[in-house]
Amino acid sequence: MADLAITVTVDDINQLVLKDDLTDIDQWVQSAMKGKINHAWKRFRSEWIIKLMNDESFTGQIPSNKSDFVALVTSRADYKDRAARDAANAPA
């Protein structure tokens, strides 16, 4: 999977509004994204450590580094990302 670049477009009026509150809009966006990633990682890790430990069919080791842990979890048949979970829970 390649790195993801995200572009945010803010019109002139809203830039003025943001500049009243922020000194650097881009820095705030970058910090907000880092915070969201950190929060999502903590939730992901906690949820999946519990699932792996309670899965009697899982006999491997739980990786101690983030990239191996994410690779293990996302390769499992029971893993669903947010879009897949939402689709599965959508009303018929």
C-alpha cells in the first residue's frame, strides 16, 4: 500500500476564520491527523490483543512491533475494516 496524500481545500473566508484561531493551519491539520492515528492505533491494538488471546485457534506469537502486528491482524479472515463493518451492519 502506498503512502496516502490528502488535500484539504479551505475557501478564503474559512481561511480567515481559521487564522483567527490558528497560527499555522497546515500544522494543526498534521497534528490532528497524528492524534487520530495514535488514538486509532491504541484502540486497534487493545481490541486485537484481547481477540488474539481469546482465540483458541491462534497459537502464534503476538508481534511486538506495530508493522508486524498490523500485518498479522489485517491478514486474518475475521478482520474487517470500518467500511466492511459498516456494510455488514447496514439495514437491509
